[in-house]
Amino acid sequence: MREESFQLAYEEAGSGIPLILLHGNGEDRSYFRHQIKDLQDIRHVYALDTRGHGQSPRGTAPFNLDQFARDLEEFMDQNGIKQADLLGFSDGANIALLFALKHPDRVTKLILAGGNLDPEGMNPKDLQEIQEEYKTATGFQKELLSLMVNEPHIRPEELKKLTMPVLVTAGSEDVVLAEHTRLMAEAMPDSRLVILPGSHWNAAESPEAFNRMVRAFLED
């Protein structure tokens, strides 16, 4: 059953081509505060709070990545956005990827930062820690952890249909395995791969280098 009048919380800045920012698990749009500030001169930036995160309601729909991709579609429809550049980080990258696979005509450029095709794309030690925490978690925390323990499940061959320009990026010390990040990049026809020094969270920890990379891709 479709929810009535479900709306995601967001902030916007700038003008021109829409750029939608999608944060990671358990975060909110403030993760992208440096990107909102630095990219608004070249894009109309929309930074969203994913369902159940930040100021967005949990709602009654299923709490999974497919639903989040549907929420993104609804957000774009509500705001009259026919096409947009997408920048997703971690779970946000997975949402962006699922959306692009379902609606490739609505994505002009795609930036996937620290995303993964399946849970096994993560460092085994990190995945094991999340799995152990998941076993004893309850309520909303269990829902959050489920997004990483049980999702996503995207086959590399599915990525061949993504013909828009794609930037795949991760940190040199990322929780996503380097070979998995390379696999993602190699599976898409028009992609480039950039590994930045630092951790999974380099957009927040090294915003100047991250934004320089993003800007070069968007302005190319």
C-alpha cells in the first residue's frame, strides 16, 4: 500500500543542473555540508535525509534500499526534477546505483563513493563486526544494520546497461575492498576510478580533495 504524502527532508543550494546528494547508513544530510557549500556554484544541490534518517520520517513502507530508491524517484517527481546528477556515499551510493539501474534515463552523471554490490564487498573483519552487532540489535538499530548485512545484491553484469558517465571512488583505507571497487568500475562502460588517500569517510575528512575530484568530473 502506497504511503500518502510521504516527503523526505532536504536542503538545497545553488542553481542549474540538479545534483542530488545521498548520505550513508545512520547519517543525515549534514555529512555533505562541505559539498553543499563548495558545489553550489556549479550545480543546484539537493541534500536529502534518507527515510528514517535525520529529519525524514520512517513511514510505514519497507525499510530497504529498493524502497529508498523509490523514495528518490518520488522526491524527484515532487520537485519537478526530470534528470539529475547523483552523488551517493556508502549506502547512499547503493541507493543511487539501484535508482540508476531502474531509471537510467533520469541520471545524467553518477558518482559512487564507497559503494558495494553485495555485503561481501566489505572488508571481512568489518562485515563480521556488523554481523555480530546485528545479532543482538533490536528495533530501528536492527533495521539500520540489516541494510549492510543483507543488502545490496547487484550482479556486476547488470552494470553494463549504465551508459552515463560514472565516477567510482573510495578511500585507500576503505571498508570496501579495493578489488571490489575496481570490479564496479570495470563493469560500467563509461566509468573512471579514483582512489583517494584516507578512509571510507573521505568526503567529510578530506573535503578539499574530494570536492576537487567531484568538480573535475562534473565539469568534464
